[in-house]
Amino acid sequence: MRYFSTAASAAGELHRAVALATQARDVALAAGSEVDAAPARWRLAHHLYAVDRFEQARDEARAASAALADGPPSTARVWAASVEVRALLMLN
């Protein structure tokens, strides 16, 4: 399911990508812990950023970072930090 939002984004369907990423996050949260949902959260943050929803992008990225803070370095953690910083730059 997580790749559907990426495909929608690549096709230029940015709002559909947000909807699909939101659904993927919700499914991940229902199925597991915050740590398990962190990759879905940073993907959602990325798609929210693409449609200029910077505050929501920042919030999702922060949630992903917080969930992964006690774990080892990971690509999800790096991506979450990247989206958070970009969103903060747009908000200031």
C-alpha cells in the first residue's frame, strides 16, 4: 500500500498521493506501534509538503522522528528530519 502514494505523486496526482499516504499511515497505526508507522508518517509528510501543507508536513515528520528517536539510525529517521527542516524553512 505504501507505494501507491509514490505512484500517484509520480503521475502528478499530488492530492491523491496525500489521500493514499494518509490511508497508509492510518493502517500502519492500527496494525502496529508508532515505530512501525514512522515510515508511513514520513512519506505522508513528504506528500503534504508537495501540496504546500507545511504545518501538517512538519507535524507528521516530527511524529515520525519522535517515534524513531530511541532507535538506531535509519533512512526513515533521516527522511523525517529532512521533511521537517524543509517545512520549517517554508513556515519561517
